[in-house]
Amino acid sequence: MSTPLVLGIETSCDETGVGLVSGGVLLGDALASSMDEHARFGGVVPEVAARAHLEAMAPMVRTALQRAEVDLADVTAVAVTAGPGLSPALQVGLAAGKAYALAAGVPLYAVHHLAGHAAVDVLDHGPLPPRCVALIVSGGHTSLLSVGDLARDEVVHLGDTVDDAAGEAFDKVARLIGLPYPGGPAIDRAAREGDAHAIAFPRPLTGPADPPWTFSFSGLKTAVARWVERHDGPLPVPDIAASFQEAVADTLARKAVAACADQGADTLLMVGGVAANSRVRGLVEERCTAAGLTLRVPPTRLCTDNGAMIAALGDLLVRADVEPDPLDVAADPRARLTGALLHGARTRSGAELDRTDGSLPVA
């Protein structure tokens, strides 16, 4: 092929995702989920997820290759999620990535899961601006980041959740009011029949003395639990769902828009599974429009974990001529996001990149 073809593998949680990207274009992808196997536990069981990844990996790779109408021999690089995530699940994906890279004789990139979420938007909207604010909101993460060139620049953490992530809170509140797992889609559906202003749930850490970019959803979850305990008679599930969802959406939108103003950014990138929530999308878009900001959100099907996002990030790294990882690279289930690669970016000459502007440091 005239341009690099990157195979991306994602197994950080309960989805086995495979994607193929070349020159910023998604050629084909495949996704298997073990969500139904975890439903009776009310959450993801790491060992169950790992076994499901083992069973799904080869079929998903074959399916993605078929959809892209390419062969493994056409692949020029492999990118795989190496952290953060569930340790047993990450180990399966990383082992597979190493095996495919070794079999094809191509370089391996061990990438950060959250950087992949940011990179997937490039497939739909093209290159990111020189600097933007990213709101990553999912089942395990709720973060505000300052993002530039994903392949070369340092990713700067503005703030994270100090307890429950937004998606985790959705799951827990759904359980409280008798809705199924996963809670995000269930609450979104129930909320359509409810009144978002029926119950005055708090907006966590939005006071003038609170840390501006820090999130906390444990207290909001507890506020829902206390309201449910005090209520007599049948629960007004749609009103509870709508009011809780509004509190989450309002909190996310307030902080994200304020972060853009603080950073002098005119673009907000919103990614992660909770970005698929209709009210979160709608309210963030409304607030961005009022503030004169451009909102970028990937297509709904690419908001949740998938292989396309990892392939997209790998494609950026290959095109930026970043040095790949050795085959003995290790997974890091608790990896903090500082850049696309878990272990730092280097050019193929071996020199470290200057993480402030993507150039080489002056000798």
C-alpha cells in the first residue's frame, strides 16, 4: 500500500475492538462485547472479560481485515492499548498485538487508552487544532485535558474525578432505581419520559471555592440514594433519571466550557462512552454555541471503546515518524496520560521529542 496501514487493538475493559486505519481513513473495524456476561454481576468482572477477549480476538481481527478488504500482510504497524484498564484484559490485548506485530514483521506501538479516545475524532473531523480542551467522560474516567498534536505533544491534565467517574455514577444510580446494566443507556432512555427539573440534585464541585477542573460524582450518587430512601410509594423513575442526568450534564458542561475560556482554546473535544448520552451531548453543544466554541464529538458508535480509535492513534504516530516500542513493552493498568505512548515518544533517530512543540530538543 502507498500509505501506512495500522492495525489497532483495544481490550482495556469488556469490548474487544479491532480497527484498520490508513492515512486518517478508517478502512474497516470489528467489535465484540462481553457486556451481557457481566450484567448479572452489575459490573465488569476482569477475569470474565479476559476470557471473552481470548475467544473474540482472532475472529475480530479476521472480520476487520475482511471489511477493510486487506490482508495481514498489508499491515505496516500495530497499535495496541497498553493502559490504563483492567490488568487481565490489557494483558490479552497486548499479547495479541505483540503476536500480530511479530508475525507480520512490523513495528508495535503501545498506546494510552484515553489518547485513543481523543484520536478517534480525527477520523471524522480531520486534524485537531494546535491546542484544544478535551473532556474525556466514560465509565472509568472523567478528565479535562489540554491537547495539541497527539503524536508529539504532551497532554496536560487540567483535572480529573476524585472518586466516581460519570459513567460509573450512571451505573450505580441505575441500580438504585431498578434499571438494568449498563446504566448510561438505560437512564438515557428512561429520562426521555421524565422531567429534568423535578428533583433538585446537586451539581458537585461547582461552587466558587471548589477546584475548577476537578470532578466528583460520588456525592451526587449518594444524593440520589438518600432521595430514594425518603420517598414513599412507587418511584418516579423517569423523573429521577432525568434529574440525575441533568445534574451530570450541567456539571460537565459548566466545567468544560470554563476550561476552554481559561486555556484560551476555541475548540472543545468531547469523547468517551458518556459522550454518547443524548442530554450530555445536547447541553454541551448548547453551552458551546453560547460561548462561541467549536464542539467536536466523534460519531456515537465510536464514542465507546473500539479498535478504530487505537488504529487512528497508531496512524498518527506512524505518520509523525515516532519510534515504536520494543516487543517486551509492559502493560500499565494505572497509566497516567501524558502522551500517546505509555512510555514516551521518540523519533526514529532515537532522540527524545520536545513535548512542548513537537520539535527535537536543542543540543
